[in-house]
Amino acid sequence: MKNTHPANRYLLGNEGYLGKRLHDRLKQMGYELWTPYRKNMAGAKKHNDRQLMAIRRTIESDFSLLTHYNAENNRARSLTGFQARLEIAILTYNLALI
């Protein structure tokens, strides 16, 4: 399945996704995977763009808060229960931001 939408072509990953094989597979699908280099890698300061790192940090913080509100450990017994519990976790997260 090829991605044809130009605005959705970038994926942000962490240092665990530095492998060339994954980059190549995603490239064939029309995506570009950006992962920060480890601090001891050559060219890390040039590659690790501050804006992308800030976006990544925001995303990681949001996921951390959703985990705190138990969005990750949803033990619902039905699809409706799963949806309700996920909506409650997201609502709680959004109310905490106000």
C-alpha cells in the first residue's frame, strides 16, 4: 500500500528504529522515517533538529499522560466497553489540560 498524500509522509521514531531495513521498507511505501541519532553517533548535532525533537518530546509527554490515565491498560470485555473507557481516558486527559 503506497502513501500518496504528501502531508502525511513523515514518521517520527526514536533511537530504536535506526535500522536501514525499516527505513527502506517505509520508503517503498512512500513514508520517510525520521529518527534522532544517538549522541555518540557521527553527525548527531547536525541531524537532530531542535524543532523535530520538540515535536517528539510533546508527543512522548502526551502518550505518557494517556498511560497515566490508564488508556493503555484497557481491560474492557466488549468493543463498546473499550471505546467508552478510551473516551473517558482521553476526556480526563483533555480536562486536565484546562
